[in-house]
Amino acid sequence: MMSDPLIQALTDASETGIVLFDATGQIRLWNAWMAKASGVDAATSVGRRLEDVFPDLAGTRIAQSIAQALTGGLSAMLTSSLNKTLFPLTRDAPLPGRTEAMHQIVVVKPLEAGSERHCLIQVFDVSPMASREAMLRQQARTMEALAENYRLSELHNRAIVDHTADAIITFGEDGAIGTYNPAAERMFGYDPYEIVGKNIAVLIPQLADAKRNLLLTPYLDQRTEVLGVRKIRALFPLELSLSAMELGGQRLFVAIGHDITDRKASEEELHAQKEWLTTLINAMPDLICFKDGKGRWLVANQFYLDLVGLAGVDYVGRTAHELSRLSRGHQEFLVSTRETDEKAWREGKPLAYEKSLDSHDGSSRMFDMMKIPLFNLDGSRRGLVLVGRDVTERKLAAARIQHLAHHDSLTDLPNRVLFQERLRQALAQAKRSGWMLGLMFLDLDKFKDINDTLGHHVGDQLLKAVAKRLRRCLRETDTVARLGGDEFAVILTNLDNAEGAARVAETIITAIGEPFGLEEHEVLTSTSIGITVYPHDATDADQLLKNADLAMFRSKAEGRNNYHFYVAEMDAEVQARKIVERDMRLALGTEQLELHYQPLVELSSGRVIGCEALLRWNHPTRGWVPPAEFIPIIERTDLIAPLGRWILHRACMQGSDWLKDGLEPMKIAVNLSPAQFKQTQSLISMVGDILEQTGMAADMLQLEITEGIAMQNVDATIEVLQGLRGMGVVISIDDFGTGYSSLNYLKRFPVDKLKIDRSFVIDIGLHPDNAAVVQAIVNLGHSLGTRVNVEGVETREQLDFLLAHKVDEAQGYYFAKALPGDEFARLVRERSPWPL
């Protein structure tokens, strides 16, 4: 056996690089060619690992190939690419005294030595290649050049070809395959005798047309990705380098193919992981940065880069000090991070502190910073993670939430909560000062008609415009609030006498009576006002509120568009209740009452799958009476029971009639009032009797209760809903999102559907908060296994939003208003499925 010096001498005489790794991955042989090309002599490299000699090669293709050779006995042939080498090697440049980076072919081959496996590396200088695209093409020429220039034996060339991991195939101008190396056998599955002489298109169809005429021009002298065909007819991705050469006066083509199936899968997985990570950290409104053990930046999210003026800067591998010179206006902030980095590493635990940062607009933002040091097993620094939470935005958000909690989202006026607080404060001040205080209740006359005729979006614009006019009619010390719907309240402070309140009321009536220009409409409305005065009428807030409400009802009962002061003998509420009660008793025995049906559209198919039954009252003298004017009064009388039964019976009869007329089964939604829902057992019995009388299937009836009703008595609610559900009736929670339901209770309710209140839909494009609420309710509903319905859809923008967020059903003026039964049936026949 030859001694080590003799082996070293023999390898030093080679004109290629030779490196030998033992089974532990340590270098055992480093020839003179490698020492010259790398600048690292054998004494320095022998006994060390590759990453110790060249730290930058850790985790690269060559390091992976060496590991695979030692552990799995896999051979590989690697080629360098433009601006990226395998080994950091140089060679003499054409100009004297200069060097240039060396382009290489590296052959990695496992060697068995007894029970151990070594790895032999052969490095070939292929720098004369013209470009990156010709890299694979030159592999074949390199082997021929090596054979000619260095007079290597044919056996040596064959060893390289046979032991490379890439398929090497030669074929002539007629496409007939000439040679076919072992890697090609493994890759394509053909034995040489099966494939030699066959057309190259058998293996790589893209190299020929349907008639087997070669189409090589797009692939010559460049590296391309094509599809290979295995013997089993399976397609797989192949990285192809195709070159032409003259041999014996004939043109020969050399195809070098690398199976990139695993690489593609890895690339897709890495790309997906990187995309997920990038998307995740870029979506977070926090400062996020990962650094290595030397403080060099590895990953930073876009929020951080934008904030410190590094957007578009190549930051990877640079320290904060280096990046400070590239930052636009945040040099001091970046430089200061080094001190806290060192402190976190020194203390060996997470470091939390606050740091201010000036924004581009001149404002200062405060961040809660957290730095988490990472260490290797030997205690050395591995890296550092930075997370900075912008507490300025949190404070702004908290302030905004506080504002939303006390202000109406549509008009930005104080809401009922803030109004009541202002009223208590004003009363306390009035008691101390001895001044009079006026309290007004007002609402818009026939506001429901405006909504029904022009649409809710016009109604909302009207409410905003009214709020602006009310502000202009009052002093800064006064308060105007929206209590809900079209109802407003005004607190007048420091009054000398009641005449002051009357003058304000007259001003308001005049202002509201002026036409409103809303979109292309000129809208006319009026207001009815009730006034009460402290201390003449009452001294506590609750009584004043009741007085103002009664006075307002007197104004409405006497023709609207006026105001009334509260008087002690006033019995407006009782009179209104008696009038409505008397008229409704008459209406129950006539044709004044009708049910109209608003279509319910399934968004996945566009089909009209049901409707909501809505009560309409055509009064003989008043005309169509808005439900909001009579239902609240009826609910406080004994009429609610017969009226509720009549509505349910008429809706079920209509459903049966539709079926007889050939209409497909339709779910009909009927609202239950709070008064009805309190009669638990009678309600269940009534529903059962009506279903039996009308012959309507239970699963075609949808009963709806509001979120507020559901939470009044949770246990009783669950008991009633279970009873109705047991009959097969569909249960829905209406106006969801406007109440205060507990998720803990909600998951116990036997509910089939959640109906999102229209107030969250009307300004989807204007208030991102409403969009977030809708999305949250949709996710909640689907997680509970319920369908989600959205009402009040009026625009295409709203519909597109609901479609994008997987809402199940929708209803609103965009599809149709509530229609009489025969018109609804005609709409279903003509417009279902709806063209979404």
C-alpha cells in the first residue's frame, strides 16, 4: 500500500482539485491544486470540516452533497452558476497579475473503505464557459476537453459519466439515442438495449414535434426545465442542458438532465413556508426583526423597514450600524439598538423596554420593545428576536373605542349612554346654579316611508343631515344625541324661562322643514317635538325622560311637525294606545292587514330559498302605517297574542298555497315578539296547531327572535327553542350583533341561523370596523354550525363583500322589497336563481 506522502505527491501532480473527506466529515486530503486555487494550504485545511475552512459553504449545495455521499452513498455532479461558485476558488485572469472567480464542475463520489465510507471530491476548472446559460452544455465539452488537454484516459471520463447523478444522453441529428449513462437508466427506467437507437422524444418529448422532427433551437446552449417521461409513462420535471459538438465529422448532441422532482417539491415547500412567514410578519402591525449572533439582520417585516426608512434597502447580512448610514432619518434609532442587543445577550433573558420613534409626519410613536436572545448549546450567541408593539396605536384605538361606546356610529352624536350621563351632569349643575333646564325628545315624521320608498341608504344620509342641522340650532353648552332610529334628544342648559325652549323648538322645526338634497332626491320631512322643563315638571332624570316622551307622542298624535310641552294631566301614551288598540281590533276583522314577503337569496347558488313575512297595515284614513308606530304599542296590549297567531297562520297558509301553485318549497321566516316569547308553553302549542291546520312542513317555518329576547332569560329561552326545534322548526336569531349575547350562552342555544343586523352592512366600504364585525360573526356562525344571513343589502359593493366572506344568505332592497304573496311568487319564477 502506498504511504500518505506518496498519495499526496500523486494528487499534488494532478491538474484538478482533489479533496478527500473521512467518515466523520473531516478533510483528509487537500491537493496542491486546491491549495493554489483557494489560498488555503493543506496544513490549514486537513483535519477540519468544510464549514470550518469555508464558513460561507455551510448549508449550500456542496455541503449537502458531501453529507448525502457520506450518509446515503449518493454521488453528485455539481456545476457553478453566474456570480455564485461552489468552492471560493480563483484562477489567473487573462490580464497578467490578476485573478478571477473560477467556474467549476465538482464531482462528489462516495468511496467505500472497509466498513467506513469516505467522500472524494474532484474539482474541474471550467471557467472558459461563456455564460451561465451554457453551464450544463459545457459539462459534456469539459469532459472532452479534459480528455484532450490533459490526456485523461477514456476510463477516467467514463468513471465521471457513470458516477454522476445526472443523466447524460447523446443522440444524432436524426434523434437516435447513441449513449445512455447509468444515471439515465435509473432516472428513466430503460435498460440501454431498450432505448439506444430510439428517438430522444421517447425520453424528452419537447425536443421533437409530433412527427419526431427535432426542435432543438429553443434548448441549445442554455439550461431549461422540461418534462421527462419514465418507462412507466410518468412525467417528471427535468433540468436540461443541451449542447452540440462535432465528433468524427458528424454533429452530435449531448443532453445532460438532472431530475429536479425533489428540488421542485422542496422549492415549493420552502416557497410556501417563506410566503407564509413573510405574509404573517408583514401582516403584523409590530416591529419584527431577526438577527444573527453578530447582530446582523436576517429578516425584518415591512412595517419595521418602512418605519425606520429602509424600504427597498438590501438589509440582509448588515448590522444596525451599517444600516443607519442607509436609513432616511432614523440613524440614531438604529444605532441605539446595539446597546439593548448587547444587554439582552449579556443578561441572557428577554429584555423589555419602551422606545419612542419619530414618524415621517412629525409625530412621535411609542413602542413596547421586547428582545429575546437566542444561544447555541455551547452558550455562544445564536441570534436575537425583536418584537416592538406600537402602543400609540393601541391608545388611539382605545380612545376610538371609548368614543364609539358613547357616540352614534352613523351621526357621531352622543348615544343614549352619553346622553344620560350628560343629563345627570346638567341636572346637577342646574340644581347648584338655580337655572332651568329643558329636555326635548324629537323624531322625524314618516321616516319609515322615506326608507321604504328611497332606500335605507338615503334614510341614513337624511339622519346625518338632520344631525348637522340640529347642531347648528343649538349652543355649544347644549347637547343633542341620537337615541336610536330617527329619535333624537336635546338638553338645553341655563334657561331663563320655558320660552327659551320653545324658541329652540321652533328653530329646529323650521330647520328640519327645509328640503334636503340627498343624491338626486329632494327629500322633505318634518319633526315632532316633546318638551319638558326642570324643575317645573320633574326633578329627576327618569321622570323628565318619560315626560318628554309623552309630550312627543302628543305632538305626533296631533298632526306632527309641531311641538308640545309636557303638562301634568297629559295622557298621550294612554290615548295613543287606545287609538291604536281600537283601530287594530277593527283591522283584525277586515282586510286592512296584509303580509308582504321579502325574498331570501342563497348566495352560493343565487336561488330564492325563502322569505321573511312582514306585517303591513293599510289604515282606512292614515294609509300605510309604519310597523314601528303600532307594533311597540300592540306588544304592550293583549292584542299581541291574536295578532301574532294571525301572522303565523297567514304565513303558513301562504306557504301551503305556494306549494299548491307549483312553487318549490320556501322557508318562511316569522318574527316573534318579546311578549309572545314569554308565553313559552302556549307558544309551542300554537305553532304546533297552526302547522297541523295549514299542512305546512315544520322545517319550512323559520321563527326569529332578537338577540335581546334570547338573553332576557337564558334558561327559559333554551327550553323554548329546544321545544320548537324538536318539532322541526328552524330557529334564527335576528338583529345579531346589536345586543350583548354571551358566547358561552350562544353555543348552548339550539339555533340554525344568525341574521346580522343591517346597521353593520350599510357602510361596509366606509367603516372597516363594521366589515370586521361582519367577518367575525360569519366565522362565529360557521364555527357553531349555523347559517349566516345578512339583511339590508342595498348595493353591489355590499353583495360582493358578503360573497367574498362566505355569507350564506342575504336579503334587502338590492334584490327586492317586501312584496305581496302573488308578486313574490312571480319574482321567484322569473328571477330565481338570481344572477349574482
